Amino acid sequence: MILLAARLAHRLAWSLTVLASLLLVWLAMGVGLIGADGDPANRVYAAVLGLGGLGTLLARARPAGMARTLLAMAALQFAIAVWAVLTGQGHPYSPPAELIGVNGLFIALFLLAAGLFRRAARAAHDRSPS
């Protein structure tokens, strides 16, 4: 039963990570999270995706490393939101409440995925021979 729960957590974590990343690409690069469509400020979100790719390689896609990667992605997403609000990026098309809300959604998705990866890593560690 524990093995099943760990596998489910691992699959859900990957699904959520891929979904959030694709949604971030679509919204940031296609529609525009900051300002109007095509606003160059949206390019900063490529750093979040790049961090995710690098973290995945360094972690070799293992759950414990992926949990850390998703935490780092959430932290970078938060930093971008703070930067965008404090510097008035996207004004007047993206008011601060909208920037906080949309970035908050991605932060929550990345944190949820990190928690699921952490759960999968713990379960894998618990069942490993001592």
C-alpha cells in the first residue's frame, strides 16, 4: 500500500510539474503574464523553466532532488512576482493584484509538486534496505 501511494505521489508530482511548466510557457510566452501580449518583461519566466530543466538534470529526475528543484522554481517565481510589482512592470495592463494572483497560482502549483515529490522520496527511502 505504501508503494502504491509513493508511485501515485510520484506520478502526480510529474504530471503537475509538466502541466504547470506548459501553462507557464503558454501564458508567459504566448499570452503574456506581465503587460500586453509580447511585453519583453515576460522573458524573465524563461529563467524559471531553465532552472527546472537544470535542476532535473542535476537531480537525475529523482524525487528528492526534484522536490528541491520545485522549491527553487517556486522561490524564483516569487522573486519575479515581487520584482514585477515593485518595479511597476506591465502597467497599466497588469495591475499588482493580477500579477500576485497569477504568479501565486504558479507558486502554489510548484509547491504542491515539491510536496508530492518529497512524499515519494520519503516513501522510497522508507522502503530501501538499511
